[in-house]
Amino acid sequence: MDFNLAEKLAIVKAIDEVILVDGQVKKSEIDLLTQLMNILKFDRVLIEEARNITAKECMHILKGMPENKKHALGVMLNEMANADGEFNEAEYRLIFNIMLEAGIEVDHNPD
């Protein structure tokens, strides 16, 4: 699946927020981010650029993506949250809010 530059920026920002929300960056999260860099074809420069866009800009871009890309985003966010073996409350809330704002149907039950 090919994402345009704006979509990559928004996806990378969302993923970066999931990595940072618990205040710890684990090796397993960096490993998964490296895999995503290869799959989505982006580099560390794009990560820095993504950190410079606002949450509002990010959500506007994510909301405008087609359903198949939104689904892929949901999968990537959940995989990142589980990368360290701990899907904590802060990660759950953040992902839930991102998906809700982007118009992605979510299961309200974290179990």
C-alpha cells in the first residue's frame, strides 16, 4: 500500500505519539519503527518533520484517508502499542482517540 507524503507524516506522528505516551522508549518499539520505516519507505528526517506538524494537522490528514489506509493505520498503532509486550492505559486511550478522530470504527472494549 502506497501512502503519500502527507499521509506518511501523519501516520509517523501518530506512531511516534504512541511510542512516547508511556514515557519509555523500548528497544522493541525502535525495532518495530525501523521495520515500518522500511515498509512505508521513510527515514529519520521524516520522523523529525512529523514531530513538527500539529495534532490538528495530523488528524485532518488521517481523517481524509480512504478506509483501507485507515485500517492499516489502526493495525500499525496496535502493533506499536503491543511491541513492548505491555498495552497500557495511556496507549489504549491515545489509540482510541486517534482512531475515533480519524473516523476509524473502534471496539470500545479493551479486552
